[in-house]
Amino acid sequence: MCGQKKKDQHIRPEDSASDFEEKNEPKRKICKQKSIKFNEEEYVKLIQERDTYKDKYYRLAADFENSRKRMDREKQEFIKYANEKVMREFLDILDDLERLKHTAQEKYSDDESFLKGIQLVVENAYSLIQRNGVKAIDAKGKLFDPHYHEVLLQEETNQEQENTVLEELQRGYMLNDKVLRTSKVKIARNKTDINDDSNPIKIKIKDGDET
């Protein structure tokens, strides 16, 4: 009863510590599992709900994975082209260095050390853009491609195939796999000779003969 003092429990010498703990351990209640019964209609409904939630889970997992991959791609694209604006502006400086080199070669051809210094500066500039994923577009001798070339001049000639790039007026560049600046070019335009007799024109006259 509540309030009644528990009788002192005497420990006998022959009792071990484990025996004492076993005697004083509270009795555990044994819970019997109860079975829940469903009729067939309720069971089918539960199965359908389970399949619905499972399908939603798989869809959410797939959406999450696609979102993660898309974010990774966008991150890589951002890193890949983060310096696009800076590199495009630097190309103007590179053009100036090229013009300076050509002018120095014409006016100071006897000053070897000066020319070597300019050449070293130009080479360092090219090394800089290459380290940042920029490379020149190979244009001369190629057929005109509007994705990489911009036509400024045309020259009539039968020595080259129509639309072949004859001269590169301004070098174009790629940033990784993206066009940073198109090449300004002069392309070939085949001559047309109005006096060419290889395909004579037949003219009908009144008497029905042809000439």
C-alpha cells in the first residue's frame, strides 16, 4: 500500500550482486501485439495510398536530382565564362601590341634588343589569354563560316574557291567553345566572264534555223 514502508531486504552473504539486482529489478510488462483487421475495400485503399505516396517520393527525388545537376552545370558554366568581359576588352590591348610590334619592326629594324623586348611583351600577353581559355580562330584559307567570320571585303579571283578566306583583317578568338570575337576577313568571289563561249547561247531566227 502507498505510504507503507517497504520491509528491509537483507542480503545474505551467499547472495551475489547479480542475484540482488535480479530480485530488485522491476517486473517488465509484457505487451501483447494487437492485430488490426481490415476489410478488402480498406486494404485496397491503403495499398493505393501507399503507391501514390511512393510515386510522389520518387518524383520529388528525381526533381531534386535534376535540380542539383542543373545547378552544377550552371556553376561550371559561370566559372568557365566568368572572365568573358575582361578577356574581350583585353583583345583590344592585344591588337595594339601587335600594331606596335609591326611598327617597331619597320622603324627600328636595327635595334635588336628593343624588338626582342616588344616580342617578349606580346608573347606574355598571348600566354595570359591562353591560360584563361582563349585561343585564336584559324581563318585564312578556310571557307567562310558566319559563326566564326565576318566579311568586310571581297576580291574577285578564280585562283581560290568561292567564299574562301583570302586575308584576315582582324583576328578572331574563342573562349573555350564560345566565340569571343569573330574574325574580320576578306573572301574570294569568283569572276564571271560574259564573253565565255564554253556554253554558247542558241538564238532562233525567222527561218527556223539556229545559230
